[in-house]
Amino acid sequence: MSPENAARKTLPAGRRHGRRRAVQATAFALFRLFAVVNGMALALVVGFLVVRGWRAVNLTFLTQAPMDSMTAGGILPCIAGTLLLAFGAMLVAFPLGVAAAVYLNEYARPGLIVRIIRLSINNLAGVPSVVFGLFGLAFFVIYLKMGVSLLAGCLTLGAMSLPVIIGASEEALKSVPQTYREASLALGATKWQTIWRVLLPAALPGMLTGGILGLSRAAGETAPIMFTAAVFFTPKMPKSIFDEIMALPYHIYVLATAGTNIEKTRPLQYGSALVLIALVLGMNLFAIVWRARLRRNR
Amino acid sequence: MKRMILAIAVLSLLAAPALAGQLTIKGSTTVLPIAQEITESYMKEFPGVAISLSGSGSGDGIKAIIDGTTDIADSSRFIKDSEVKMAVEKGAYPVPFAVAYDCIVPVVNPKNGVSNLTLAQLKDIYTGKIRNWKEVGGTDKKIVAISRDTSSGTFEVWEEKVMKKERVTPAAQMLASNGAVAQAVASNPYALGYVGLGYLNKSLKGIPVNGIMGSEQTTLAGTYPISRPLFMFTRGWPTGTTADFINYVLNPEKGQKLVKKAGFVPLY
Amino acid sequence: MPGRQAKEKIIRRTFFVLASAGILTLLAIALFLFIEGFPIFRGTSVQSFFLGLYWYPTSDPPDFGILALMVGSLSVVAVSAAVAVPLGLATAVYLAEIASPRMREIAKPVVELLAALPSVVIGFFGMVVVAPFLQQTFDLPTGLNALNAGLMLAFMSVPTICSLSEDALYAVPNSLREASLALGATHLETIVRVVLPASISGIGTAVILGLSRAMGETMVVLMVAGGAAMIPESLFDSVRPMTATIAAEMAEAPVGGSHYHALFAVGAVLFLFTFAFNLVADWISHRFRQVGEASL
């Protein structure tokens, strides 16, 4: 029986006991209410978007470029741009992030340097997205002369995703049992061989989950790509990494605030928002479910 | 495995040859409808050209010409002396082309009863001296003054011709585009805003200034007090695709017809 | 053997360098912000920058006073905290203490999914749904104001606060709860007097990180806070937080001009704010030992 019931059985009932229980019942109901409100928030936003946007989403919408001053046609270049940015960001962040996690978890000895590295990673996670955009602009676009380009956008988003990847990879590495390491070393392998052949493969699913979460976050960001990669209208597919691109989040922002005919494109805005959250939430759901499966199997 | 496929995909993007016809256009949200119509039509006629278009404010376009990050800058105002100086310092010589005429029309919500405003009243509203609609002949409600943000050429012209260089009150809402202003005024019965002629539509009510209504005729006749030419700037005298595009815009059969379609005043 | 040892050493050094990518990026960001932002003080005094009431970057002569912008940022963060902290904490308590394990398995992913919503979508929602609603219900001149922004920002900070607090609460060892109940306390009293104080360090960190996230959020405030660069007199006034200012004006500031430097300076101020928040969070988590940390 639960500790509470055991306590209830052995203690004498008193008049004050009843009042305390009433207070508890109200408090718990309140907590439950708040939790429900929290859950409803997600349902509310998604619900509105679905209701107002589903009509706009059809095959044309998903496979064509915008036409007629954005009042018709589709968002194919935006979807393509978003996917390219997200994958590019992962290409940058994943190797660096995994390497950093390997160092922090396998090689580093506790001390000042490690504390500084961890502190910087935590701080990097807290840097506002628009500051990343400024950095991307000053460093990649201007200083390194990449211009407003897919490359600059990927690098900026990659820098932004680094903390997420490092965190997930470290968690994955931590969950590999110590026995794996010890067995490998006992068989005569060097530390590097242990890492490369035993630990990384074992931790890979967890790292990939983290990678997908990072990917979905990068796909949804607007501020870092506003100055570094995205433009209003370039319906042709990018032919090189130095081209400008359209992207879903930027498209929604621009249609809603700077478009030429905001009212007429409203259904398209809802549709774009719907496609974006379908993409992002889909990736997240996949990663969350996969991670839960992994944890259960341990 | 997954990553290898990705790597190959990325490398294939890197190995692409340089594009024959490529054009970047940035700048004014006022000129944007024109630029967009022309871009679509141009790309249909010349499918080998890839054009990338942005519209976030005339200031953005001019800055891009100065920095060399665009081929054409749309602008609803003329370039400032300080900007010319900066451009020349960086080796760019901005060349202006007037591509259309426009007038800035003060707009209110159709529910608003006010039917005329003088230039002086407009100025006082935007400096914050007049705060209530009843002071200009409307109902007893606070005026929600809607303005454009600082990157807007429309804002600069308004500042010059209406505000006479006095500052807009910080209590005014600063929106990012003509479209945003149109939408805000259409959904707010107590709002006052200003938009380019091409943005006037059924959900807005244009207000005559000093008794004169902004329209194609009054703009061309010069009687409307808040009118201006719309520009496209190029970096140095245009050549190649840029020149083709500019000629297309100025062509009375092609570009100028699209100017009219976008709701603005063609040059001829 | 010595060959293998040498190789191991090289590999270890390589990993160290790669791990420093994080710290290098952070330093690079700080460096560029300060290098590009500092020149503003050639033309504007430090005092008029930080305490100046007027932000008129394109007038002639320009005014670069960020006081209104900073107050704008702080006001929306305050509103979002007022909503997000109770909501997030209550949900965390519910998930950690009251919910059945099955309920927890459903509810936790839902909260995490809320964290996945892109900021532009939340800003869009605030603009097209909440703003007209506020305008009509309260008969306001506009629905784009500090209140709207604060509410939407709460959407973004609640998942952070909730997740981290829930982790902190969950990590408190059961023995503490059992001891309290055995002494005759109700479940509620146990939560309030034993579990919460034990996890105050983790909860403190969670709240501060949530606030830091709200302060640094850009798209939501850009679309929803209204854009009036002045000190708000009421919740229903429009404001212009620092993040929105940078995002809105960056594209028009010619590289190397005073407006450009001013915006980078604002970015530097933002960076310092969030850096300070993070330092405080880090200090809290080290100073006040989280009970049950061994199991975290």
C-alpha cells in the first residue's frame, strides 16, 4: 500500500485532519487544472492552425512555387530551403557536438578547464537567436565574405544547435554501461579503439535522437536566418550553397508582416504555419518516442 | 549511411556551374508589388534567369547597393546625400531610374466618419499634439497613429512632406510594411495610417488631404501634396541582365503595364 | 606500445580542440558583438546610450537611447514570468507528485512538444488570434501590446520551467517523502514543506533559464509587441524590446554606419543580460546543493 495510506491507517483521525485533507483536495485540483491548461495551450495553437489552414494545404501547395504575388501557388522552395538548412546545420553541428561530448565524458578530468567548457556550452545555449543572427551576419556573411547564402545560414544554425547536440550526445554516452568500457579495455583495446568501436555504436541511437531534436529546432528558427540566408522571393531551387533561399519560418513571418497583400495571402500563411509545425512536431514526436523506446529497452 | 547520402547531396550542390542570368533585387515594400509582378513576368519570358527578391524597406535596398549585396535596389525615396557619400567611399556609384509614380494616401477604417484632413492636422496627429478623433471632426476616441519603421522609404517621404522633419511621437505604432499598415487600419476602427496608392483597397478608406484625393490624376497633375516617384537604383550604370531588367521595367508595353496592374501610376 | 601511446595522445588532444569549439564560438560571438558595437561610443556618450529615452536611429542627428528598449524587454519578461512561473511549477508538481505513472507518460511528451513549437508560429498565433481577441474584448486601440507579448512568451518559457523543475522534483529521494508522511503530514504538506525546499536549487535554475529564454526571444515580440519605442504606462501599451529592435532594423543599417554599430551594441547588451542570467543559474545550482543530486 502507498506510504500515505499506511500513514493514514496508523494515525488517529482528528478534526484538524479533515480540514487539512480538504485543503489538499483543493490544492491538488488546482494543480491538475494548471496542468490541463498547460496541455490545452498546445492543443489550442495547433487546433487553430489546423482549422484555419488545412484547406490551403493540398498537393499543389506542397509542390509548386509561389505565384501571382504569393496569393496563389505553393511553398515548395520554402520547404526545400528549410530542409536544406536543417540538414546543413546538422552536418556542421553533429560531428563537432559528438566530439565535444566524447571529450567531456570520456577524456576530461574534473577541473577548471572542464568547468569553463561546460559553462560556455550552457551559455551558448542561452544566447538569443537574434544575437546568433548578428554573429552570422558579421562573421560569415561579411567577414568571411560568404554573402547571404545557404552556407552562412547552415553555419549559423549549426553553431546554434551545438549545445543541444552536445547535451544529447553526453546523455547517450553516459547511459552506455561502464562494463562495456571495462570489458573493451580488458581485452587490450586502446581508449580510442574503445570509443570508436564500442561506445559510439552503442550510443549512436541516443545521439541520433538528439540530432533529430536539434534538426527540428533549427528548422523552426527565423531570426538566425533572417540576415544570413533567407529572402522574400526566389522561386528557383538553389543551385549552389552560395545561393539565397526561401525558408518556411521566414516565409510565414514575411507574408504576415511585409507581404503585398496580407489579407489575401492569409490562408497561405495558415497553411505554411501548418506545414511547418507538422514538420517540426513530427520530427520531435518521432525523436521522443524513439528515445522512450530506447530507455525502456535498457 | 544516412550521413554519406547527405554528404553526397551537399557536394553535388557545391559542384554546380555559375548561373548565366542571376539577379538580386532588394528594397522598398512600396515598390514590392511592382517588382514582384515584373519579376514573375520577366522570369516567364526569360526562363534562364533566376531572380531573388526581398522587400523590407527602401533603406535596406540602398544599404545593399552601398554594400554591394544587390544588383537592383527598389526605393520609394531618393537616396540621401550621406548615403551617396558612403556609397562612393565603397566604390559604388548609385544610378537612379524612376520607374513609376506614387502618392501616399492617409487611410482610416471604413467605419470612421472623418472625411478630410489638412496637412497641418496630419502633422499634429503624428507629433502627438492631436490625440483624439473629436479634435478633427470624428468621435470621442483616442487616435491610434500608425506609422512605418525607420527603414521605410514611405516613412521618409512622409517625414519630409508631412512632418516637415519633425519627429513622429514614440507612441505611434511602427509597422514593417505597407501591407501591415493596411491590415492594421482595416481591423481597427480608430486607427490612422498611410500607405502607397497601390495598397488602397476596399477594406480601407482613403482620406483627401487639404481637400484633394490621392489618385492617378492628381499625382500626375502635381496637385496632390504627398506624391513621389518610385525608384530603382543600380550599382553603376547597369549592364547585362541588370540592364535588360531595367529596360523591361521602363518599357511602356511591358513593365509599365504591370505598374498599372499593381495599382501604381505609370510614367507615361 | 610507445606508437600507440603517442597516437592516443594526439587523439586526445584533437578531441580537446574539438570540444573547445563551444567555448570558441561563444568567445567569437562576444568578440564580434563588442568589436562592432563599441564604435557607437565614439559619437554617443555611454550615459546617453544607456539612459537616453529616445531611439531615433535614422533622424538627423540620430538619437541612440536604449532605455525604452531595455524597459520594453524587461516588461514583457515580467508579464511572461507572472504567467509562466505559476503555470510551469504547478504542472511540474502535478507531473512529479500527483499524476499517475500512466498520466505522466502521456503528459510529459505533450509539454515537451509545446517546447518544440517554432517561435514564429507562436508569434503568428498571437498576431492573428490573440490580438484581435484582446482588442475586441477590452476595447483597446490595438491588440499588439506588452500583455499579448508576455502571454505568448509564457508559451515559450513554460516548457523550460516545467521540464527542469519536474526533473528536480523527481530527483528528490522517496525516503524524504516517506519520512514526512510517516510523521503525519498530508501529501500536500509533504510537497510544500519537504519536496519543494529540497529541490529549490533545481527549481531556481529552471525559473532563471526560463526567464532568460523569454528575454532572448525575438520573433514573438517582433510580431506581437507593437513596436512603439517608449516606456509603457500600462500593460496594454505597445513596447519595443531590444530583440525586436535588432531584428527589425538590422537589414537597413549600412555596414559600418552608426546605426549598424548601435544595433550591435544593443546585441552586446542583450548578450550580457542573458550571460548574467546564466551565470546566476549556474551559481545557484552549485551553491545550493540540490538534494538527491546524485540521482539526477
